[in-house]
Amino acid sequence: MNAPSCAAPALPPDLPPGWHWNNRFAALGPAFSTPMNLQPLEQPYLVGYSPSAASLLGLTSEALHSPQWLDVLAGNTVPNGAQPLSSVYSGHQFGVWAGQLGDGRAVLLGELEPPTGHGGESQEIQLKGSGLTPYSRMGDGRAVLRSSIREFLCSEAIHALGIPTTRALSVVGSDHPVYRERPETAAVVTRLAPSFVRFGHFEHFCHHNLHGDLRQLADFVIDRFYPQCRTDSALKGNAYANFLQAVTQRTAHLLAQWQAVGFCHGVMNTDNMSILGLTIDYGPFQFLDGFDPGHICNHSDNQGRYAFERQPQVAYWNLYCLGQALLPLIEEQDLAIAALETYKTVYPQAFDAAMAAKLGFPTVQNGQTDLLADLLRLMAVEHVDYSIFWRRLSHWTGRAIDTPNAAEDALVRDLFLDQDGINQWLLHFSELHTYIPRGLSANLMLKTNPKYVLRNHLGELAIQAAQAKDFTVLAKLQMVLAHPFDEQPEHSTYADFPPDWAGSIAISCSS
């Protein structure tokens, strides 16, 4: 282990002109969080950063490479105006009430607000892996380099796919040892979001009968992010019921996008569900390789609760838990149920629209449901690679239907052993496209079906290189994933089938 540096810590960095801290969550009071003293990270070094996320804070690449910002991102320096804290929440984990949880390895520095006229949104800045908090329970409060790189890469990859998510500003590493299944090294990932409030925050105050605090939190979130709920006449004009409905619908849209792109979250506990409908808490996630509706990406999920095909139902179950938590405010059970019931309409509509685009239909078509069901059945039987099939079908649609191309044709058909089955399906697919211009369909599909996704083996290669202090692999992969719908022929190997060894990668709640 490297000895701690004896050098004096760098002065806190200056913010970009006009930016300032606005610590709204801290202002809620001591019932919601505990002030934190940051725990220094020994001899930190910058592993990677996102220029796109940095732009949300008005920061340049040069700034993030400065010693001052490195110390902030490592948790070694508190910026002037920030009020570090860790928040308390509770939740259901794997369907079981887990009681009090909280930010066990995360510290919220505060909220950075842009200057007037900027047009951007305020962002909370959170350090994940920054050390012990009052909510660490039996943990050490640290994150390891492996898991931090995975979260960093996937946060930005999901954003590039157009799916709502928390953002990742940076990963900072250290040689400080951290013990998991084996000795590893520490890291801190800096996350950004307009808010990190979760379903579990509301569950906490309801469970403990702290209804005054529950109301304060709900009012805070509504006034900041859902002000229309105050004036909406739906659900008898009940602001809290309208709030539940708005969260329900955002979550439904999020799940439709996950399912369409083949994203498995892996640990959809209620404390891992964002009140803003963001993808949050990247742990044992995975993008599907071979299509398997029952795929379980989390090796800690012994019962398969969070299998890929179950994610939409789990989201509804989690929303039901949120509804129970908000019931003391809504007061009328029928209104809460009515708010939750919108999920059963919004999710299938959003999913159908997403899959229509994947199939090259500008709008949902008659016969689409059967067409899609037949396709997914064929793909599931043979575990056809999900991303590769959709991308190849996109090119096939643009060239092979009107102008038969043997090579293009084979690229799609050769993914299947059941040649009769795929031939019949392609015929049905072509018939539904009869009155849609092929160029329009293909263009829509190429903008919807990514060529590049963060497969587990790609992340693993970046991790292995970074553990050897080579960060170029991470940077290159990050660059490719920032443009998932572009061809990038010079990087086409990133879109290949996963190697045989990828099947041995085990990810769990500690990943």
C-alpha cells in the first residue's frame, strides 16, 4: 500500500462563472440526512471522465485534470459552499422489507446551480465510494475500481442511447486496498442527477409513521420536479395522487426503453428506484447477448426475481410500494389505485411504440403484436444475439427487400438454425412494410437499434487494463459507446459476438 501523501491538500477549485451551490436537500433538515466529513482517498489518480457530463456543470476537460478538482472528486477537499451529507432511506430488497438503509457509501456534496440564462438544470453531485457513513451497516463505505468503472461506463452509455439515467462525471482511483471476494483497490465515481431521491425515501418516513416528514419530502419533490401536480384536475385534484401517477408514468416509459434495448438492471429494489424515473444504481447490470427472456444477470438473485422478462412487473410492484408509502398523504385508497393503474396502459403503449421503431414502423401497426411475438419466440429458442440481430435487420430492411443482396440476406438468416421459421417471419415482416418507404424504415431502425452496447466482456477488458494502470482501453470504449447508432467501421470489433470466455463473467450485488 502506498503511504499517505504528506503534501498539503489543494485549495478548493473555483466554480465556472455564475455557478453556485444551492443545498436544497440539506435544507430539509436533520430528519433526512446526516452531515458528513469526507474521508480522504490516498494518492488519488484520474481513471476517466465524461466531457459530456462535465458540460452539465460548465466544467472543461482542463479543469477536471487539475489537482484541485482531482481532490474534490476523490473526496479529499470540500468545495466552498458545499454541504456534504448522506441521506437516510429504507426499502424492499428482493421483495422483503429491509428496514432502514441509506447512503452507505455515498456522500452528496450538494447541488450546483447554473447561472441565469444558462438553460441547463441544477445537478446534485454525489461521490460514491467515499467511505463510511452512518448508514454503512456492516460495509466499509468504499467502492472498488471494478464496480466504479462499470457504473461510469454504463451511466454514460445509457445516456447515449437516449434512456433517462443518472450521469457519471468521473472515476478516481487509488491503490488503497479494499477487500471484497478478493483484495481490490478503491475508487470513487462521481454521479450527477437533478435529484437522488428514491422510492425508499418515502417508504422510510411512512414506515416510521413520520407523516410530517413524509409530507415535507413529497412537497419538496413535487414543487421542484412535478409542479403541474399542484394544478392538475385529475384524480380529484389531489396533488399527491397526481404525483404518484406522474412517477408511475415516468417509470413505465423507462421500463419500456429498458426492455426494448435489452437492458437488465439486476437489482430493482425499491431503494434503487429513482423518483424521477431515472436509471440509477448500476451494479449487476447487463445488456443481453443471446436473447433469453428469463435471463438472470445478477448471480445474487437466486430466485430470479429480477430476470429480464420480469422487470416490468417488478417496476409495478415497486410503484405499489411507493403508493402505500404515499397513502397517508393521498388519504383515499381508490385515488392511489387509480394512479397506479395507469401503468397498465402506459407501459404497453410505450413498449409497443419502442418496438414499432425497432421494426421500422413510424407508428404502431396492425399485426405488429403477432409479428413481434413470433420473432421473439424464434430468437428465444436459439438465443439469437439481441443487438446484432436488430442491427442486421436494420441494414437488411434498407437494402435487401427492394434490391436483393445475398450477403445482406445471409447476415440475417444465418443467425437462425430454423431457416423456415425466419424465412416465414421475414416474409410477414416485408408484407407489413409494403406501404412504408424502405429508406424511411431503415433510417428509423438505424437510429433506434444500436450497433454498440456495453457488453460485459467489453467492460471487463477496460477493467483489466485499468487495474494495470492502462486507461486507454476505457477511454476508447467510452468514445465508441458515446455514439452507439453510428457505424464507426474502424471500431466494428466492439460490435462482434461476445467471446466464449464472456459466459464466465459473474456479476453480483458486489459488482
